[in-house]
Amino acid sequence: MVRENMTAKKARYISVRNGGEETYVENIPVSGRMRDHLPAAKLRLREIQRVMPLGKWSIRIEQVWPEKDARHYQWIDVVTGKLGESVL
């Protein structure tokens, strides 16, 4: 089970994608949990789908932080609510 990192100094943003390609990124506050931003991100997704209905739109809330020699990435898919993580 992936857990959200609440202690590291991190950057957080909303990533809007169309057909898997990132088309827009917006920085959001790092205070609180990523799930706190889900209602606003869901609203943004509905607005985008209403204005541009032919696209295959998705939104992820993402955060990144450095740790030793690696960069950690965590994200939540707004539609499914699933939390993912990778280390590069």
C-alpha cells in the first residue's frame, strides 16, 4: 500500500493531460494532504470536459521531493482516486 509522504519538503501541482500528454501544469499549496485538493481538481476536469468534449482528458495531483540521491514522485488520479508512487 502506498502512503502519502507528509514530512518531506516537496512541490505539489495539478497536471492536466489530454490523451496521456501533459498539456497544463498548475502549482498548488503543499499544506495538508493531496486528497484535500480532489474536489477542486474534479471540478476543473468537469469544466474542461464541458468546454472541450472531444479530448480524452485526465487530471492528476502530483508531488515531488528529493531524498538522498533520488527524486520521489507521488500522484493521485482524480477519476479513480488511486495513489501511485515512483522513485527516479
